Amino acid sequence: MTAGTAALLEPSALPYGLPDFAAFTDADVEPAARAAMDDHNAEIAAIITNPDPPTVDNTPVALELSGQALNRVLSTFYNLVGPDATVERQDIDRRLSPLLAQHFAAIWLDTELFARVRAVAEQIDAGSVEVDDETRRLVEKQMRDFTRRGAAADGSARGRIAEIDERLAELTTAFGENVLRPTADLAVHVTDETELAGLDEATVSSLAANAQEAGRSGWLIPLGLPTVQPLSAQLTNAGLRARLMAASLQRGRTVGADNTPLVLEIATLRAERAELLGYACHADYVLEEETAKTAEAARGLLESVADAAITNARHEAKDMLGGDEETPLSPADWAHFAERLRAERFSVEDAAVRPYFELDTVLRDGVMYAASTLYGLEFTHRADLAGYLPDVQVWEVRRPADDDPETGLILLDYYARPTKRGGAWMSSFTDQSTALGTKPVVVNVMNLAKPAADAPTLLTRDEVTTMFHEFGHALHGLLSQVRYPTFSGTNVPRDFVEFPSQVNEMWADESEVLSRFAHHVGSGSPIPQDLVARLREAEKFGQGQATVEYLGAALIDLAWHSLSLEQARATDDVDVFESQVLASAGLDVEGIEPRYRSRYFQHIFAGGYSAAYYSYFWAEVLDADAADWFRSGGGLRAELGEQLRTAVLSRGGAIDFDEAYRAFRGADPDPAPLLRRRGLESSAVR
């Protein structure tokens, strides 16, 4: 065993168990993963062959705490793949994915292990064994996991389920690679600077740096994840906007990276697995574990607002075209016309706003200030601790009010790079667990344009909101106080996990917080109150289009995963399928593309959001209701933050989520605040 392999397998000696990124190389990952799988298999075998009768400690708890070496290897490796997906790492991922699928399938399909856990569950149900609520929840979850993975199925079905899981691991890995590789290749190259009219100087400099890094002259515009590319709003050159849209829509279609067959096979295999497990479709399988419970409930929420959103979007288009209802508005142009009207109507432009949002000030005096005030946290930049790349910062988090004030670490990786996948996200290197004695080590990742040397990083209003959003996820992980790692932090249903992150967005616009971080980078003067008022008004504009593009993507997701096996096998044209879904919901609105088309919809075909993209909207109901509650209670107050921390954030997945929300809020969520926020009340539809 090499020293690098050992560094991945053994707990790190660094503070909070932060991985020692300098102690291993990519070549150490695969041997470490294979050794860790062998160790995990030995731990599982010891549970199964234990001559003593099954008990809580020797079976479900032993199962829960097994595989820690494997967890360390995988959490470290996969938290490097997302932000820095080199070719070598993609190759390792491609080799490991089927092996890991085989490994975990063998555990969850093992009938002897299932029988031991079931024996303990029966003891608990009969009252012959007393356990605390979290342990009861652990055993119940393991029983569901065994059943949902196929342990209760007959032998031939178990074998086929294992085959499907292995194949899906290969396909979803390939899907993500097919989006990432051509996304870099499809970046739009500009050789005439006049085409960049509308962009500010800092953005133009950043695009020039992109081209230089790629060994090209001129300027290079990288593609973001959504269909509509962010710079389309500012670019005045219609031809360049059209090129950006064409490149965006081409993802997942290029030679050698065509996701069409992968979409069809993934949907079919998921439908087949659902049928083998006794479900009508994959959506029913997924939604059983979510707070929505059924695909009908999720679809019903989305469809209930569709008509109002469509009506508002059409009025927005008419306004943008000066009342002209005949001229078509293309998807490539919508964002630009919307931004132009927003600037005219509210006198706000990104170029005028960005100097007030400097990255480090937003972080320290905005994001961290709000978290400190609400939850009693202290943040210290640990320059002595190295992240996985030079521009990744490491911060220590402490909560002095706790008996053990050392809370955890957060890594901040904010700048874009060619090997980083698009979007923004939070993840964990280490989950908090009192049973394991581990503290949380989490990471926030974004894709901000890196400025020229010594220039400040200036943010858009949306980027500020995204920082608060991802930090909300981070707080969910950092403030966790549970026994079992299965329930730690963000290990909750998809339609609940977005609640803490989305409610944290509200502090980006709270006057007490905004006044601290929104200062002009040059003069230091605070952001003018009339500009703040105009920004708030401007953010209400365009909600029709934003809702329609989101609903389109969410309903495409539910449609793919509501197919029966027979229906999935009969579906052979991705474009026709998408068109039928949008038309049936009335969402085929001219000029508005779904936020994601199937071929580059990583959330559902390469991430964990299959049949669950609706969850952002579901969680926004909770978020809008909670934001109203915070404001009515006085806003940024420690007493209110403590209620959210104790009822929700500290409990992770060890709670009933409906009960947890009621414990925090004192009532069930009211959808009215969300409808007001998005202008979707009946009175808002003109």
C-alpha cells in the first residue's frame, strides 16, 4: 500500500479531519477504493455471521457505522471530480462507478443481512426492545432501503435489479461526461470585440482570459448549465445571442457525446427497476420517500400555477415589444429584451449594481454576518489549511454557546475553471455524527468569472443570492447534531433539502444585512436606497417567464419518470416527447425554452434529482412562508434563528419533516406568500 493510498483510507490528522490533499494523487484513488470495498465487505460479513442473536447494536447500528474507510475515499474523490473533472479523474470515475454499484447492490440485496435487520425491527415493533426515536428511525429507514433496493424480491428479480443498478451507474456517469466535455468545446469564440457590446469591462477582460487560457486569441464565452446563457441579457449583438443559444441547445447532441440514447435507456431502466419493485413507475418509487409522497401531488402543485405563469409571461412579451403582439420573440432574445425593459422601467443595470457587490465583502459582511447573528457562529479564515486547489479557501466555524464550540470547516471554491462542472452546489467531505465522533467538513462551489490579477471580484445580484443559497445548504450541514451519519445535515428528502437554502436567500435582501455588505468598491459609499428600491421592484419583473421555463423542465422530468416500462420502451424520440409534454401543459410558449432540455438535464440524468426537480418549487412554498414569518417576527433576530436551528437545521434527517416545520413555524406552510412573490395570485394575472 502506498502512502497516498493510506492517506485516503485513514482518518486525516488535520483539524476536523480535513483531507490532506497534498498526501495523495489521483493514481492512489482506485487502489484505495478497492481496498476500502474489501474492508467494507469484511465488516458486512462479520455482521451476517455473528453467532449472537440480532440486536440493535450488532446489526442495524453496526451496518450504519460500517464502511467508513470507503466513505472517506469516495467523499474525497467525488468532491474533487465536480470542481476539477480532469480527464484522468473522469476515467477513474468511469471505472469505479460500476464497481461501486455492484458493491452496494450486493449489500442491500443480501437476504441474510436483511433478515437480521428485520428481526430487530420486529423486536422494536413488538415492544420487546426499547430504543430512542433516532434509532427507531434508523431501523425503519434500513427496512425501507432493503425493500426499495430489492432484498424482498425473488431471486431472479434481485439479479436483474443488480444488473440495472450497475448499468445505470455507467450511463449516468457517461451522461455527465457528455455534457461536460462538449460544454467546453462549444464555448463561443469571439474574434471581434464589437460583438461584445453591452458587457462591462470586467466581464470582457474575463472572457479574454478564458481565451488565453484555452490557447486562443480574442474572447471565449463558456456555457452555463441552463438553456438561456447568462450573458445573453447584456449582449446587444443579436447574432452573438443566437450563437450562444445554438451552442447551448447543441449540448448532448454532438458526435461522440450524444446523450439521446442514454436518455432513452436511463428512462427505460428506471421504469423496469420500478416495475420489478412493485411500483407503476420510477416517479412513484422516488416520491414515496419525499414529503410530496406522490407524483400527482408534485404535478398538481406545478400545474396549479401554470395558467397564471403563462398569462404573465405573454404580457411580459407584449410589454417588451412595446405592445406588438405580431412580432415573434425568440428564446435567444427574450433575456436581452427583458433586461432592456427592466433597465428602462426601473433604471437598473448590472454594470451599475455590481460595484456594490464585491465578493469578499459580501461573504464576510453579508453571508457570514447573517449566519453569525442568527445562529451565534464565528468564522475564521484558516490560511494554514490548504484546500484542494490554490484558490479554495478554508474557514473554521465555531459556536461558542455550545459545550463543544468547535463546529466544523467550510471550504469555499468560487471561481470557474474549464474542468469545473457548471452551476453551484454544496457538498460534504465529512458528515457530522456523534456516534462516529466526526465534525462536518463542507464545501460551497460556484462558477464566478475570475477577474484579472489584483482586480476585485464584482457580483451580479443573482450571484449574491446564489452565495446566500449555497451557504444555507452549508449551514444545514454545519449545524447538524445527530447520532447517525445517515441523518446528518442535508441527508433529507429532495423536496425538503432546498428549504434551508432558499430561506437563507432572504438575508441577501434584508436591509440590516444589505446595508453592511453593499458598499461601492471604489468610494466605499453605501448603495443608494432608491437603487435598492428599484432593484426590489425589478426582481418582481419577469416572474412569468422564469416560472414558465422552470415548470417546463420540472414537468419534462416528471413525464420521463412517470412512464411505465411499456411506455418507456415505446418512446424513441426525445424531441417529440418533450414537445408533447410542453404542449399538453400549455407551456410551449413562443420565446421560452425549458430551463433544461433532456440531453443536458444533469439534475435528473446524472444527479440525484430524477422525478424530483419539482422540489425547488415545493420547497419554495416553505421558504416563502418562513420568510414572511421571519419578517413578521422582526427579521434578523437570534431568537428566530434559534427556532429554525433547533427544530430543523440541527436535526437533519432524524425527524418527521412535516412535524419539524410545524415545530419551527407553529403552523402548516401557507402557499399564499409564494404566489404573491411570483405574482401568481389570481389578482396578479392581468
